[in-house]
Amino acid sequence: MTRRQVRVVAFMVAAFLGMAAAHVWASGVIKLGVVTKPGSAQNVCAEKFKEIVEARSDYEVKIFHSASLGTETEILQQVQMNSVQMGIITSGPFDVFVPEARVIDYPFLFANSREADAVLDGPAGQALLKALERARFKGLAFSENGFRHLTNNVRPVHGVDDVKGLKIRVMESILHKELWRELGANPTPMGWPIYTELQQGTIDAQENPLWVIWNYKLYEVQKYMTLTGHVYSAHIDVANLEWFNALPAQDRDMIAQAMKEAAIFQRQWNRDNEADFLAKVKAAGMMVDEAPDLASFRAKAAGLKDLDIYKDPRVQEMLQLFLNAVAKIRGQ
């Protein structure tokens, strides 16, 4: 074999090995934390993500569910430390880490799921995911909790004046605490789950999407529900930023794409089941006000943007970005 032929063969072998290497996935265990139990919205997304990733790569996704890692705030702290690589977390607790995150939960921001999808999947949502990097989170996608509704065990709530004095559990979120204080309730930040606290009367009320009220059997310890839809509650699906950035490029792309597909799957699951969840809690005996005086809630919540929690220039800028995006969708 001539010297030239040797060089050609060597080149071809190197090229083949290079192509082969390009299709070899890194391997390892990806720890993913959620606070909820199997069958819940976060878990639907987590399990779909696991299914996609393990079908497309050599990674193993290990899901830690049912608050086995602690509250959502504690899971986020573990993601920051990279003791857990990923989390599917309700948007509310993020505002302790990155104040701009509270704009997602701005009361009555979105009129429906279509608006939420268009804004969160568009430039405004991507700007918010980028902002999470300051706290060492890589924002990947938005799945959903859904529109939040009020339940309580004291009295029917039709208008905002009926909320006065209710001891209500809220997420570990500055925004949610201030919102319910503004509405006249007595908010108590508390991790999840809260069935025992409701059962024992430690708290009178709580607010959550329909799937939570059904899956966690809150109808057993809450007599009244009001379809306030006061906040669209997203899940922000995140990874540890340093861990994610250290992955091979093709792995990063695969993981990001898998989470986007899992989020879209889960959002549809939630919406497909909402009517059924409502019918079930009513059949279980909850008294549901399906047409409350939302104008009274909106009027009282309108003062929220003037509070200190929105005075940070970065928060103001993000809120305006979101408001402008909603206005554009509505043709205003």
C-alpha cells in the first residue's frame, strides 16, 4: 500500500469514527424532582419527559416525586446545587429566586389558555426563561398547573368581600402572599401537601387548579369552591445551568426538545380533563359558584402593581413585556 493510500484509509477511518462518535450519547442518571404524587400534572410531564429521553438516548431519568425531596422551594435549592439536575416546579416559588418570575402569576393576566401559550412560548416567555439564569437555572419549557380557583370551608364566596378574614394557604411566593392580603384574606405561605392542615382547621382555604382539588381529595375537607381563575399557574421546567451547559451539544438539544414535547403533551392532558375534574368535585358534594363576581376581584387586585414587589425595574420591565404581548394578541 502506498503512502498516499495509507493516508486515504486513515482519513476514512477517522471520518467513520467521528460520525460514529457523533451519534453516541453521553450516559448517566438525570435526577428530576417534583413535589406531587403520580397522576398529578407535574408527574404527567415528568413521566413523558422520562419516556422520551430514555427512548432517544442512553440517559436514565430518575423521578423523585411526592415531596420526597421537600417543598418546591427546597427542590429548587437542590437544583441550584446540582444535587438534583432538573425540576418541574410551579411558577410561584420562583419569585424568591428571580423576582421577574412573579409576572407570570400576575392576577387576571391571561383570559384563556390560548393567550397563555402564545405569550409563554413566544419572546416574552423566552425572556423570562433567560432571566432564570441569574439564579443558576436553565429554563427549558412551560408546562402548566392551570387556572387557580378558591376553595374554603367557612362560607360561600361570590364577591371579593366574602374573602375577608379567611385563613388561606398560599404557595411560598411573595406575590401570592401579597395578592391575598390585598384581596382581604389572611394568607399563610405553606409547602405542599396541605390536606391535614385543612382537615384540622389550621387553615380555612386554599387556591389551586381543578386537577389538584380532585387528585388530592380536597373536596373531603373543603365545602365551597369559587371558579375565580384569578391566576394562570404555569410550571417552569428547569435544569441546573452549569450541568446543562457542560453536556455535549447534541445532548442539550435532545433534552431541551424532550422537555418541550413533554410540556405540550401535559398541557393538553390538563385541558382535556378539566371538565371531568369539575364534574367529579361537584358530584362529590362541593358547592361550586361557577359565575362569581370577578369584577370585584379584578378591581381589588388592580392595586397589586403599585406595591413594592413590583418596584424592581427588572420586574416592571418584564411585566410590561408580558402586558404588551397580551395586548398584541388581543389586537389592542
